[in-house]
Amino acid sequence: MLTTKQQNFLAVLKNKYTITILFLLTWLLFFDRYDFVTQYNTVKELKHLEEERQYYLTEIGKNENDLKHLIEDPVYLETFAREKYLMKKANEDVFIILDNRVSSKTAE
């Protein structure tokens, strides 16, 4: 028949407190609004948003630095306008050269 260990184990499983605790743990881990999978996805999304936040803070710092240089230095302003926005003086022409070379591997 059953050994004493098996009988003790069955007695513990038949205990109403053990059944209640197992039911609550199962409910909280799988069926609750804030179950384990939801918590995992929330933490993953939080990490992604923190990375985005750090990226945007870095970009804001770069833009503030550029703005400071643009306000203070007219030579930097002219260089910035020519390179970024292809602006030119009244008596000059701007030529844009695109590199359209195709490598030999993609041509085959």
C-alpha cells in the first residue's frame, strides 16, 4: 500500500490551507490581471522606454550644443547652413554629386 511518506504527502495535499494557498498562487501567477507574463512584458517595455529616453536626452544635448554654436559663431552658422540645407550665396552654384556605383557582386 502507501508508505508513511506518501500518506503524509496526501494528508498535506488534502489540507484546506494547502489547497487554498496552491489555488491562490496559481491564480496570481496565471489568471490575475497582473500575472507573471504581464509583469515580464511590462518590465521589458520599461527597459525599452528607458533606452529611448536616454537616446532622446542625448539628442537634446546635441541640439542644444548646435544651437549654442549657431547663435555665437557666424562661421559655424554658414557652414551648418551650407552642409545641412544646401544653401548658397547669390553668385555661386551648388553641385550635388551622388555616388551610384554598383559593386560587381550585386551586378551579377
